[in-house]
Amino acid sequence: MSRATIPDPVAAGVVAGWKALDGASLPDLELRADVVIVGSGAGGGMAAEQLAAAGLDVLLLEEGGLYSSRDFRLLEAKAYPELYQESACRKTADKGISILQGRAVGGSTVVNWTSSFRTPPDTLNWWRERHRLSGVGEEAMRPWFEQAEARLGIADWLPDPNPNNAALARGCAALGIAHARIRRNVRGCWNLGYCGMGCPTNAKQSMLVTAIPAALEHGARLISRARVDRLRANAARTRLEGLEGRFLAADGVGETGRRFKVKAAQVVLAAGAIGSPAILLRSGLIDPGGHTGTRTFLHPVLLSAALMPEPVEPFNGAPQTVYSDHFMHVHALDGPLGYKLEVPPIHPLLAGITFPGFGAAQPALLRRLPHLHATLALLRDGFHPESRGGQVRLRGDGSPELDYPLNEVLWEGARRAWLSMAEIQFAAGARQVLTVHEQAGLARSWGEARGMIAGLTLKPLLAKVVSAHVMGGLAMSGDAESGVVDEWGRHWQLDNLTVVDGSVFPSSVGANPQLSIYAFALRAAAALRQRMQGVKT
């Protein structure tokens, strides 16, 4: 099948009469709905399909634009401004961590690398015991994981890993370190390797080609380029009456000057673990315990690059298919931070702003891109007593930022992670290893790398830290004093507000969170549907 003959379900649906509108071209509007959902990523998309299928009048609002496979051209310069928050340049308040988050209809599911893990049992047990969430144990969550996996084609990836991922497998095998394959949410994947720029073949089972089309077929309405400013509560602050916001221009940055208001029986927040807390903060709807926006977690990611003797072409093939959880289990869950090892794809633009070096040094490295491999270590934060995450706050213009201090607990984990990755890369046959830190140079042996890593200064901007996983900020809890929502995502004070994104997690997940969000969103939507049966505005 050629690209020209690939079916485009989004374009076909629009032609067929979906109620999908672009806010850039709309006048001022006042709308009503049974349920208004803010955000169309993993949580919002799943909730929209479930609630629309139940016959409810669902209005889905998305800050980003509506794109389809015909718009995905495998071009970084096009994809990042269109599909990511802040053109893939979102950063924490001190600029110490770069954050990749999607911003389009389908949210981060449009641009993620398809890695699909269930919430680890030890994480679920921690939430159940420490946060008194009795219904979120492994067996209780199993049906929701199974439902999400069946709906989204999540299954074992059977083809051989690309050479980039095979290097991690080879190094782990040489050192006797347990490793395994990553399950992916794809159907008919072409194995291109450009998942982070939108899937041009519709193989990735993102919300854009699964739940959102299904919701629209059931009569849901979608408005893209619609930024929600605030929620409106009644005088007693026990219920929401609706929300209001503004329409964005076609470039996704400017504003049209036109606004919208929505009145709804139920509000579902799914704007992400930075966006959802920010909406509540702008609305002045902070829980009595002051937890709104606090304990936001990122899975801080450290990187180690390696030059391999053979071409690995890190830009070709399924981006993430091998992982190791060995270092997650070396210490107690609440001890020194564990980390998950995975392999990122490497494309020129992101490589240029991520890898260290100035002047001629970095271009010299990037000219060897076909031989360049990288391993990443995803730190599991939120369990150690000193791993407190960060806090979402508002800038003067009302836009959100995440303050995320990097403390000694995180830095100690970072140094261990760099050492582990370098050893594995040399065991895989690397000729040279480069810790992604501005003071590091190319090491030609494991001993040289070990000495170099021991001497690195641990501070923001010298050490490159990135993340694509944002969690927490509106945490689930067993009572209204210790969190923001209950275990079904229902706000403790605002009884017609449900939160269905990663902000509900009381800690980091310890694995790529998309499947966790899908499962918890399905569970929350089912509970909301039951509460709303027979209820209309």
C-alpha cells in the first residue's frame, strides 16, 4: 500500500459530517452539554468514547489543532510546532528539565513512541496501602487494563528490534542483566521509526484514530484550538456550573479575540498533569488541603550516548522495543531511586538541542549519527521520602509552569544510572561512550567512563535531564484531607468534576504511563456514566 492509498479516517469523518469545529474560525459561542471534556489525550479520548456511547451529549474541547495522517510528513520542523506544547521546548521553571508533551487532538498519544506497560504491581500496592486507595490493586485493575489493551491493539511486538534497541539487549545479555520486549499499541505498523512526529500510516492506535472517531460517530462534538481559562462554580463551591475560555488562531499561538462559555451537568478534566492543575488554579478552586498542583512527578530521564562500530541508524525502525527493569529492583521501593532502561530514537533536531558540546564538537558528533546509539534511564520518583516531585504554578499571564527542584536524591540516582548505561553500552560493543552532560567527553573504555562520571558536577543545565511523562498534581487519596480526587477521579469538593488524566496518580508510575492513564480513565468514565444514567441537562 502506498501513502496515497492509506485511508484517512479523520478526513473521511469530517467529510461525512462529524461535528468537529476549528475554534480559529468560530465566533463567540455559548454552548450546553451533558458532559464537557477538557483535553483529548489518553484520558479525555477514552472518556469521550465511553460517555458518548452511553447516549450522553458530549462536548470535547482541545487546545491544539485537529490533524490527520496526511499532515504527518516525518519532518521535525513541522511536527514540533504543530503537535507539541511550546514547540517541544517546554521546560521547568529553572530550565533544568525539558518536557515533551503533545498538544493536538489526541494529545500525547499522537506523538508518543507507543510503549505500553501496565502500572507495576508494586506501584499499585503502594497507592493502595500508603494512599488508602482500596480499589486499585493489581486484580481490581486487571479488567481495565485488559479492556484498554483490546481496544487499542496493545500486544507483543514480534519483529526483531532495530539495531538501536538491539544494542541494549546485547549489552544486558553480556552482563547477565534481565531485559525484555516492550508491548506497543499498533496495528499494521510499517516500522518507520518516526512515531514522535505523528503516524503517517495510522498504525499507531492513538486517540486520534480510535476513541475520538468513535465518540464523534456517536454524536459527540469536538472543538479544537479552544483553550479553557477557568471553571465556574456555584456560590457554595460545591458544584461546577460550567467553564469559559478563548479560541486560538490557526497558528495555535495567537488568539482570535473570540471566547466561549459552556454550561454542563458534568465537567471532565483531562488537560494533562500540568494543564489540569493550572485550570483549577486559574479558577481559584484549590482544595482545602492545598494539594492542587503539588507533588507533580516527571520520571526525570538521564541519557548516555554511544558510538557503535556498526551502523545502528537510530532514526529507523520501531523506536522502543527493548527495556530493562533490573535497576528498579536493586533497592527498596522507597530507597535510592530505581530506574528503567529504554532506548530513544535519535532525530537531528532533538539531538542538536539535547547532546552536549559547542562549536565544532557537536556537529562532529552528529555527522556520525548513523553510528550513534543512546540509552535512557527513567527515574522512578515519588516513593523515597525526599523525592517530592515539583509544583505547578501560574506565571503572571496565567500560563502554567512546573517548578521541579533536582535534589541530592535525584542526582545520586542520576550518577548510578549513567554508570549502568555506560557499562552496558561498552558490553554491547561501543567504541566510545558519551554521558549526556556538558562536562563529559567521549570515553574509550568502561574504566575511563567510570572515572569521568564520578567527577561530573551535578547541577541543572550541565546535566541534560528530559522527560515525556508528567504525573500527579491532583492526586487520588482515601480522604478529602490528603488529596484532590477520590480513587474514581471525582473531586472531593466539586461533586460534578471528574479528573481522568495522569494528574490523579499519587506518585510516578515507574513505567511509561499511557496504558495506566487509559485504564484509570476507563474506570473513572464507567463510574461517571453510572452516576449520570437518566440525567440530562
